[in-house]
Amino acid sequence: MPSPKISFIVPYSHRPWCADDGRLLGLLGSLACIEGCETLLHVSGPLPANLVTPLQQFERLRCLHSDKPAIYSAGQARNEAVAEASGDYLFFVDADLMLHPQLAQMLCERAEALALQGVQAFEMYPCIYLSQNVAVTEYDNGALFTEALQGLMKGHYSQAEGIALASSCLLVNRHWFNTLGGFDARFVGHGGEDLELIDRLTRHYPIGQRTDDYALNIKAQHPGDYQGFRRYFSYYALPHLFAGRFLVHQWHPRPLTHPYHKLRTGNDNQLEQMLARSEAERGPLRGPVVPCNDFGGELPDFREWTIRLQEEAGYPVSEYPGLLRWQEGVQRKRPLWRKLRKLYLNPRAFFRDMFKPTSR
């Protein structure tokens, strides 16, 4: 059987608040090095003049253009790009992301393994968010990924300000994606569309029974504190982190007053309502079960499982507590603007977290 072809789906829209520092060209350059694949760059609105000529250097790159909507929808942009894709598998990656070199080398192999498991099988890769003080000077510098992971695991977060185990970095069969209906176009603005799609993907490729708190949409700094669907989704993603199959997200500002970011809270509420529908409405979990020798049909306690995985990977919790808590002695002072941002976007979560006990 020939190796599956992968279509990389990259949505892009020029953001006046985000400096054009070459991150899009760096990403496209790394994708161009992966043989037997294609990249579809979906551009909403005008393409900056300084990108027109550089984009011509990349082989197997197709640029798709659409008018810029009043409020950008990443899900709709991805759907439009998928409609033009020819690969057996899709890999979704945004312009601010960088692939770990090991992940880039293994993607075709991962697609082959998924093909053997059935069309419903998918993989989801974690994303480490770089701190503002990290300067990305060389795209393929593997040391950047090592330092980001080390900083995250040590719990001082000097290199990384957090991690998303459940992310939009999905490797999924193209025909199955279309069968499911793609991203839900009702999500406009920042957030929600990726998590809602992951919910549908996991229903047809379950890793275990869902817990009673599954519909909870509560964010947490440390994965050990995850609840609801974020904890369930993390069972799919965490093993990839220790195998070097992860991405990093380059820092950029998020202006509160921009319509795209202001819609985040509404999208969060819509997502929670959609996931709270009863099992009678949604139907039972179906499809092949995720192959995992660890579980045996029953999900282990997430914190205990996290500790076991990281210690087996050489990260003893005594030295690397970062997935569970801050490092002992670290005084974490969030900038005032971040606190005000949370108060502005989600006052309920702001006041809830003020009285939340510290994890140990």
C-alpha cells in the first residue's frame, strides 16, 4: 500500500497587531521539506506585498484567496482549504506554530499507522506556548523545542508560558473529516471550533467512557488540574509530548477590543452548551477504540497517569513538577494587563480563580 499523502492546511489573515517577523515563511519552509505532501495556504483578505515573491519559492504550495470577512473564522477558512485538498490525510497548522523536527520527520509514518486502524483514527499533538521573551532566530533549531519543554516541565515557565494538550494540531483522514461535516461554521472569532470538532472525532474513536463532568469548559494553567472534556482529550495528546511529537506557538499580542478576540467568551459558552447535550441526544460512543495498552478499557486517574508517563520519560516530579504545579519557591506574578484581560473577557472565571486553592 502506498504511503498516505498529507495535505497541510494553513489559514492566514494579516493581523495589524502582529509583527510580520517571518513566522509564516518559516512554517511553510519546514512543510516544504516533507516529501510527498502538499500545503494549502488559505489567505483571507489581501496578502501583504512583502510575502508575494517569497511564497513563489515553495514547491507543492497552493495559495487560495477569499475576501476577508467582517470577523475572521479560522474554521471556515480551514473548511475552504480542505475543499481543494487532495491528500489522504489532513494536518491543521496555524501560521504562529512551529513543528518539532521529530514530528515533521514522523508525520507520514503516523499517517500510515492511522490508515491501518481505520478512517476514524486521528492524532492530536500538544502545543507549548512560548513566552514573550523568547526570540525565535532560527526556525529549525531543535534546541528551542528542548528548552521550551524543559522550562515547561520544570514549572518556572521562563521559556514557555503554558501548554495546550488539546489543540487544533490534528492529523485526520480527509474523507472522514468531510463526512463529519468539517469545522462548525457557527463558531466565528476566537476559539471553540477546534474543541467542538475534537469532540466529534473522539465520539467515533473513543479512548474510554466519558466522565460525568465531561461538558465542563473550565481552563487551568496546569494540565494536572484539567477537568471535563479538556482532561478527556488530554489522554489522546499527552504521550506525544514525551515522544517529541509536539509544536510550539510563537507569542503575539491579543488586543482585547478587536471583534475577533471579544467573541471568545461567547464561543466558550456555545461550546459548553453543545457538549452538555444528553447522551440520549448524541447517541453512544461508536467506532474503533483507541489502541492503548495502558488503559484496558478504563481510564486511569489522570494525575497519576501523568506522573507515571513523565517519570518513565525521565522527568521525575520532584525536579519537573510543571504539568502539575509551579516549581517550589517560584513567585508567579501575572502582569496586570493579563488579569484585566481575563476580567474583561470572562469575569465569572476571573472571580472563580481568585478563590481557587493552589495545587500541590
